[in-house]
Amino acid sequence: MTVSSMFGSGGSTVGSATIQAPSPGIGETVPYAGGIASSKDQLSGTRKKLIRRSGRDSSQQIRLAVQAFFLVLNLWIGLQFYFFVRWAESGGITPAVPRPAGVEGWLPIEGLMQFKYVVASGALPRLHPAAFFLFTAFALSSLVFRKSFCGWLCPVGTVSEYLWKLGGRIFGRNFRLPPWLDYPLRSLKYLLLSFFVYAVAMMSAAAIADFVASPYGLVVDVRMLNFFRFMGSTTAIVLAALALAALLVRNFWCRYLCPYGALMGLISMFSPFRISRNESACIDCAKCAKACPSVLPVDKLIQIRSAECIGCLECVAVCPAQDALSLNMVGSTGARHRVSAWQLAAGMAIIFFGFVGSAKLTGHWQTQLPQQVVLQLVPAAGEQQHPMTTERTGEER
């Protein structure tokens, strides 16, 4: 894959005609069908006739409902996990609360490790199996329905989205970083992703099983919780800075720093669906590009192939022209090949609940540990050393 295909070429070309596109994303370069004729229309000042959309678009209401459901679900899981940890820390004195396996959805690196374990060994993991099922469900959703995990399911993505929308109301606008800064910053999430992928790729199935079964691996979820429970001043300052950046810049965390989103974006490039623009119906109002959370030049391209597209359908929602924008199967523009918001939401629900339900029905959801082990490990979670650190210490001795 060339550098230009990874980060875009700044526009789309047909022959000698060039249409400039601001801040292109990964895989964004697409032939601009009829680019020469469109350029002539713009130069002559010809305005296309608007055939206004019939019916009301409800895609964003549907997406908001899905986002709210998963946000509440994650808050419930987090609250239950907190009380589980407090029960273990009290030595079992407080009311017993079962550990929610859904917390493993917050451990994407472990999910990647468990996925590698299943592929390499052909067996489902015995410990923290929910990490595998959740990771696979989210990856499959992104493969089928673009980067929909980020735009519909991820609670961090939801919070990030409404922060920049709040920032737009407070400051009257959101700020865009200049290209010379935007490009290097966007590469950060891929650098972080490559580090984690390399580390997991170098581990054998046996090494992954040993890591997960180690005292550190068994309480890695507790360590994650304690990171936020007992954060220091430096951590608080960094989180405050990220929150401020999220207010000012659209999807700052997702756009520049999230390695999980980077992975979902790369997977989404193989999706059979794309946001497609019908050039003959488009009136070149550019409302779609202004609404795009990923700042993609939707109004300049025939199909959006970028790994930055989160499948949110905001561009489709604001388009005033009938049949100008839609989520379509690759290579098709007919109405029967379009995917509605209801179909997208239903498809993601089938994938998510299908994986979770099958894991529960087959007994591969909960991690079953003796109570005494839990009461011993959880209170001492902060004292557990990473297995690699332990190995190095042993070698030094």
C-alpha cells in the first residue's frame, strides 16, 4: 500500500482534471466520474435544479437511540464492576455482586490477544472469553457496516461526538487543524496500533494463555478501574486537556489517538458498503461535507472509501436532494441496494446480540474463578507485576 493510498492524495483526478479535497482520509482517493463536466458547470455558474427529498429522515434519531442504549449499558456494567471490586476489597463483607463479563469490552488489547489465541489454537479461551466475543462482534460490525462501531456503539465515541457539538455551540464553531499538523497527528493512532499488533503477533497461543492466566492478567480489568479511581495530578491534567481538545476539534480522540478506532477503520475498508453520491442529483451545496464528523470531502467524491468514515449517516441526513446521497453496496446506486438506518441498526444488533447470546448459551461468557482467588487477587491488583517484567527480574537475578 502506497503512502498516497494510505493518507489520500489531496483530491481526485480524472485525466487532467483535478478536484481538490480538503483533509482527505485513508483510502479516500476515488475516481471522480464526470469531473470535467462538473468543473465546467461550476465555472459557468450553472446551478442544478433541486428535487427536494420526500419524507423525513430519521437516521440520526435512530442512531441516537442506539448510542444512548450502549452508553447506558456501559454505565451499568461499570457500576456493577465497581461494586464487585468493592466487595472483593472488603473481603466479602459488603453485599456480593457478580463480576460483569461485559467489562472485557473495555480491554481491546486483550480482545485482540484472545482473537489471536482462537485463530492460532482453534480453541475458545477459558479465561476472559467475553473479550474474544465482543472484539469479534465489533470487528464484524465494522467490516459489514463501515466503521459503525465508532459511530454507533462506542461510548467514548458518543461522548466525544457530543463534546464537540457542545463546543460548537459554546464557541460558535469547531476548529480544524492545518494540513501540516493534521496529517502527522492522524498517523499517531496507526503508530500506536502497529505497536500493539506487533506485540500480539509476536506472542504464541501458549504465551497468550500464560499471560491471561497470570495474576496480572486475571486482574487487568481491576487495574484499569483503579487507574481512574486513583488517578494522579498528571493523569487528571492529561484527561482535562483531552476533554478541552474534544470541545474544540471534531472527534479529537477518535481522529488522532484511538488505536482501536484505527483498527476498526482499516477493517472497514473491506466493507461491501460505501457512502455514495449521485452526481446528477447532487446540487453541490456542500452541506454533507460540513456535517461530516470526520471532516471528509463528501461533496467532492463519488464514493467514500476512507477509513475515517464512521458510517454515521449524518451526511445523508442533511442532504436536501432526492437520491443524492445514500449508503450503498459497492458498485451500485439503485434504491434496492441502499441500506437504511433501520437496517444498519438491526444488522449491528443481530451481530452484537448474536455473539453475546451464543457465548452465554455455550458457557463461554463468564470467567469462573474460585471466590478465594478473587478475594486474594483483587485487593492486591496494584501490586501485580506484568509477566514480562517478572521474567526480566528473574533473568537479572
